[in-house]
Amino acid sequence: MKRRQLLAAGCAHCAALGLLGAGRAAAQAGGVEWAMPQRFARPEIASDEGGLWAMMDREETRLRRSPFVMRDPALRQYLQGIACKLGGSHCQDTRVYPVRTPFFNASMAPNGMMQVWSGLLLRVENEAQLAGVIGHELGHYLQRHLLERLRDLKARSAFGAFMSMFGLAGLVVQMASLAGAFAFSRDHEREADRIGLALMRQAGYDPREAAKVWANLLDEMKATPGGDPSKTSPLFATHPASEERSQTLAALAEGGSGFLGEAEYVARIAPFLTDLLDDELARGQHGETLILLDRMVARRPEGSDLLFYRAETRRLRDAEGDADAALADLHAAIRIGGEPARSHRALGYIHRQRGQTDEARAAFTRYVERAPGAPDVDLIRSYLAEPGTARNDPATS
Ligand SMILES: [Zn+2]
């Protein structure tokens, strides 16, 4: 496994890995022998596929310039490396773009442009789970499902909408309405699942992790009873998921084992975690966010940052019992140490709401000390100056 990791680490030029992949192109895909196809030649521009590629190329140019693309070279190289471990010679035709938008989504266009959205990066727990999603997308790409779908559609008027599947953030609402028209068929989904598992196996990843991604996502979706998951998860809009799917994936992977890459993954994502959690909080789906954070806290109980975010989510939701639970998390975060300065602001707000002026004052004062340059420091100082809260303290008036 070490050797494979080292190879991937040097995967800026993936041709060498591509050659490696070619030697073990045939793989078991759910009991069916499946051979990885040769690299796809660029289609004739006059053909329907050629037209599709040209449009995807234009989308990709737009994407490259977009402020949403995460430009960190180490992150991009890491994601590209995973696509290369899985995709063999197709790695040379695959370009992975991490996109900062707080929804769970990945897509791959027929011209080789792959997007991995940051809501997905926040949710997967290790490299193997990420490989499960990337492998699934590669499965659609390798079997040219989108092209088939396009030919099925034949509705020219829908073509623009079809293209927008590969556009950027802002199309999430649109995604839901597109789900009916552009969701992959069950057969295509099954095929992509099986190929994804086969690619994971041959790259040495633990195939059992693929099912966990879907199971975790389904858990989150249950936080909104009666809700339409495709509205908050673009991936659900185009890749219909179900308990049955997660169970089938688990059954197909049974008895498998392999590389998890949890420490590697956690280290890669750590520099972005605060931004991604802020984005997640701003999404305003507090029930889903709490299920995610419960899962993250269970994996890293000493994470004072995670405890702060869980407390903040509860404080903002403010359902029955939320304030008490938030207080418990905030006190735990402060006890552990290294808590974000905003922990003290949250504490101040909860005490203020309860009319506990001394506690509110102490917490707000601590926040102002810890984050003197924060954009809301003047607002917090104004709370300290409120009658009944402030007591002639020159340091805060
Ligand atoms: Zn799919």
C-alpha cells in the first residue's frame, strides 16, 4: 500500500499511473467481468458528442476562472491522485476541480471535467469513501452514460438545462426540478456502483466504505421528514439513492478489505475545515448539520472546534433543549482548550437571552479580548454597554 501511496503523491503527471492501471484493466464488477475501456478519442466536432464536448469545454473554462474553485495546489493534487489511482489510463483525460459550495455533489462530464463539491469533502470520513464517490462518477464516465442519456432525451429545449448540471453553485434549486429529467436510470446507477467498487478494489481501497457514504447521507436526509432530499443534495437529484442501494453496495463489498486513508484525508481537509463548517452552518439546514456534527464529534470527541460548531448550530436552531445542550458543548470546548473565540460569543448570547447578565458580560468580554478585530466586535461592545449588562467598565465602553 505504501508504494501505491507514494506513486499517487507524485501524480502531477499521471501517465505513469495510467500505464500501471492498464496492466490490471479487467476487474470483477459485482460478479461480472468488466474490462476498462481504452481512452476515449476526442469526438468529431460535427457529431452530437462533439457538440457536447465543445460545450463542456466552455463550461470548464468558466469553471477554471470561477472564484468557487478551491485553488490550493496540495488539495487539487490529492484529489487528482485519487482519480488517477482509480481511473488508470483515463487519468490523463480527467481533471478534478474541488468547488467550494456546501452541498454534497460530484459530477463528471464526458470531456473529463470532474467536480467535487466541498459539502462532499466535509462529509466523507476517509480517502476510501471519497474514492467510492469518485469511482462511481468514473463509472458513469467510462460507460458513457451521459451521452446515452442525452441521446435518449432528444428534447433540444432541455439541452441548456442539461448543460447546467455541470455549471456552478446557484443551480441547486434548479437541480431538484431537473432530477426527473436528468437522473441517471436505475440501471446506470447500478452499473456505476459496480464499476466504482471494482475500481476501488483494484486500487486497493476498502470497498466497504462506499456504502457508508450513502448510509451517512441518508441519515442526514432523515432529519427533514417528508422533505425532498434532491432539493438539498444535488447528488440525490441525479443519482437516486435509497436504503436498498446502500444495502446492495454493502453486500457487494462484503468480506473486502483494504486502504482507508483516514489520517491522510483528515490532514488534507484540516486547513479548510473552518471555512467548510462556516459554509455548512450558513446553509441553514440545522437538523442535517447536527447529524453531521454528531458523527464528526463521535470520531473526534476532543475537537473543541467541532463542539463549538455543534453548539452554534443548536443556538441558531433554538429548539426545545437546544440552549442547554449548546451550553454543555461550549463548556466542554473551553475545558478542552483551543476553542474558537466565537465560543465565548455564543456563550454570551445564550446567557444574555436568559437574562444572566454577569455571565453574559464575562463571556462577551472574553470574546472581545480574544477577537479584537472581529467584524462584530462593535456590536458586542454595544451589548456590554447596555443598562443592566454593563457596569461602567472603561475597557469595554
Ligand atoms: Zn450515479
